[in-house]
Amino acid sequence: VQLVESGGGLVQAGGSLTLSCVASGNIYKVNTMRWYRQAPGKQREVVAGLTTGGTVHYTDFVKGRFTISRDDAKNTVYLQMNSLKPEDTAVYYCNADVLFIQNYEVWGQGTQVTVSS
């Protein structure tokens, strides 16, 4: 099983980006999907999570600006990021709980988001 992120890039403050993450491989079901980020010199932190039942969690610093969504038919999770700030600059990682015979926690390789002031 692998997760592949896309959609990162360079954007000016106040701009928007949409990240995508596709799960592929031996998958029976993709359960909770999450986005994390890690800025230089800082620990990796959770940004948002979305369960199969539709329960959403956002970290306070992105509430009202970021939206997480998923398309289970495509095993894909999205992160719509609006009103981006320079402090949102980080590598964004996709994370998912995947079921195939047993449960696995899988990470993507990350995609860079850079917000210029």
C-alpha cells in the first residue's frame, strides 16, 4: 500500500492550494485519512482528519481556512487550503489507516507547500 500526495507548490500569502493524496495497492478499506505537516526545525503536527463516517477534526490554526474531504471511490483525500499564511509553509504529509487482512498505518512521501509573504 502506498500514499502519493500531489498539489504542493509556491503560492503568495492569501492564496489557495489543493492537495490530493491517493491510496493504492492491496486495500480492502481505507479508514481514517489525515493530513500532517512539518515545518523546518519543528515537529510533525496533525492538520486535519476525516473518518469514513464523516467525522472531521481540524487543528485550531487551520479552522475556517482549510477543508478536508475524501472520495472513497477513488481512495483519495483532499485538503483545500485557503487564505494561506507564510507560517503554513511546510512539507505536508498524508496519513491513512488502511485495512487489508489487518490494519496498517501508512504515510505518504510528503509534498512541499511554500507561502511567500
